[in-house]
Amino acid sequence: MPKLNRSIVDSHEQKYCLSCIPACVELVLKLLKKVDGAYYSQQDAWQNKSDGSFGDFNGTTLFGVTFRHLFHGHARGAAFPMNELLSKVEEQLASDHFVIVSLASLGGWHMYVIYEKRGNEYAAVSKQCKITIECSAVRATITAMGGTDLLVYEDA
């Protein structure tokens, strides 16, 4: 499993209301020690972009890390390849990689960084402005949603 550094998470922030995608990308880069704590270039470029998605980072290489958008071509529901998605999360965690996930949140979406498996569940963190928020039921949330998409990464 990847190592979550709470001080890095707690010092990071989501600078704009709609910048949770780039905020999670920056958080992963910080946790990987690719950038320092003052790095907010992705959010500053994005700001409150309302039509963004993980696709904006698909194939993008930042500081030697290439991001890939997965499961975006599948409709949510009974036909969603849930086992494949959960296997991908397991594979990434076993490779010491964080996984960025899109979860339903208050009538919209919010992005989280999965960092740990706990029994049959996954734990994830995110930011709401300067506040660190947690989700300890990621798998149950994804299942209730009928699927979601992921943003994973590899060394370039």
C-alpha cells in the first residue's frame, strides 16, 4: 500500500470551489515527493472550470508521472464492469500507488485519493478548501453509484 503522509495531506488545500480534480492530482504529486507543498499550478490553471473531467489529465505527464483516465466509457449501472474496476484499485494499491476516484457527493461529484484497503473497503482522503475530509466506505459508495471512473498513474 502507498504511504499516506498526513502532514502533506493536511497542509494541502483545494483553492477553488470546482478544482477538486487538479487538487487531487497535486496531492498525489506531493505525496510522491515530486513537487513541494507550495505547488498549486494545476489548480491555478483550472480555477473554477465547470466542464472538466479526469480526461483533462489523460496521458498528461507531470514531473515524471503519467496519468491515465480509466472506466470513463462505461455507463453506470448493472452492466458496469465493477469487478474490473475493483481489481484495478487492488492492483494499484498493491503496487504502492494512490488512486484518484470520483464519488457522488451532495448532488454532484467530489474527487478523493484512495490510499488504503481496510478489510473489504477502501479509505480515501480529499480536501474541502483547507479541511481534510475522509471517506472510509469507498467501495460501498462506488457500488451504490453503479460504477465510476478512476485516474491512475505510472512513472513516465
